[in-house]
Amino acid sequence: MSLGDDHQSSGGHGGMSGTRVRLPEEEGGHRRGGRSSSRSLVTVVGVVVLLIAAIAFANRGGDESDSSDAAADKPKTSSTAPSGTAPVQSGFAHDEQGAQSAAANYAVTLGSTGMFNVDSRHSIVDAIYTPTAAAKLQGAMDSAYSADFLSKLGLDANGNPPKGSSFVSRTIPVGTKVEQYSDASAKVSVWYVGLIGMSGKSSTDPVTTTWKTWTFDLEWVNDDWKIVADTQKEGPAPLPGDDRASRFDEISKAVEEYGGFTYAR
């Protein structure tokens, strides 16, 4: 989620994101030159698309379907604490699977709650986009994630939810597909389900799901895959099942207990 529909990207806001993902190592040394202005525009458009779902969520309104006063036991913080061991010690592999791994993990990162805090958002964008794309995106994203926008989502200016509530924003990849591939670039689509919403007793916007496909244009830069541009489209979405919607306290507990994947594919 984004914000994918969600970020557009989950609970526990000490470091802003309960979704734990592996960010690639910091790049150094010489980097390739920038893309054309039209390619940069596509990148900015991708960010705008990324925020559409969250904006819709912010303007949605409505009552929580179940406002039970039953309180769940708060899980221990160690249940989702990072192990400190990176699943991969270097950048993504220079092959088709490596490109798919990069795209899936970047979707998770961009769909985490870390995108709603300016400091963590800047770090994320600098880490996973090419230098040229990142330079053009930072200002656009800062404007998009304005204090007014965050307020509509129920968050304060730093992206924190009200006391007693958990803001949920996660992207869960279902599958990946290589659209194009070469040693220098790749286009990979990620089909995912997103979660976004405010879980809390007084919330009027409960956590909901959305299905989207996120396509990333990647470039091999400094021995790693980086994003040049990205776009999203609706679906494919399966028919909803007959599952009973859980109470807010059950959702909040699940978000705190189940940490996001650290590495995909």
C-alpha cells in the first residue's frame, strides 16, 4: 500500500514502520547519467498514482462496523523485533530473479508506513530509486504527503496515529512477472494485495484491502537494481470471500504480532 492503494506501505510507529523490509546497501562511487525529462515525468506520475488510494481512504468516512470495548492483550515487542541478520548480504542478483526480488521488495517498502514520515521517506527514496529519479521525486513526495493530507488520514504531521490506534499500510506481493529484461534494465510487474486504514476504537476508517498491479522500470546501477519509474493499475481482484471482518483490536494485535516479510522471492 502503498501506499499502493495504500502506501500509497504497518503499525508500531517507533521507527514509523511495522513492516520490516531490507533496504539495499548505500550506493557509492560513479553513477550513470539521468534519464530524459519525459522519463522523469513518468516517475512523478507514478508517485501521484501511488497516492490515489490513500486519498480516497482519507475522504471516505464511515462508522466502524464493530466497536467492541473488549481489549486484547498487548503483544511483547520482541515478537516482531528484527533479528539483525540480513537475508542477503549484498545487492540483488544481476539476473531476472534478482530483478523480480528487487521489484517485490521495493513494492513492500513503498507501501509501508515509513513513507508517511519525512525522514524515513527520504531515506527510502534515496535508497531504491536512481539518483536522478530520487532527486526529482523528493520534492513532489513532500508536497503530496503534506500535513493536511496526513491529517485526513488521521495522522499527525510526523505520520503518527492517535494514541490507542494503529495506522496500517502494507503491500503484500502475490506474484511477479518479468515484462522486459536485459543486462542493463528490466521491467517487472508486481501483483499485490494492499492493506490500509486506521485500526482503533474511535476510527471511522477501518482497515480495508485493495488489489493492484505495480510495474517498475529498473536500471542496473552500481551493482544493484534501482527504480527509474513506476506505475500502478487496478486489479486483478478476486471475488471477496465470506470471511467475518475482525474487530479493530484483533487487527491492531495482528499488525503488532506479525511483522512484514524482510525479503521476497
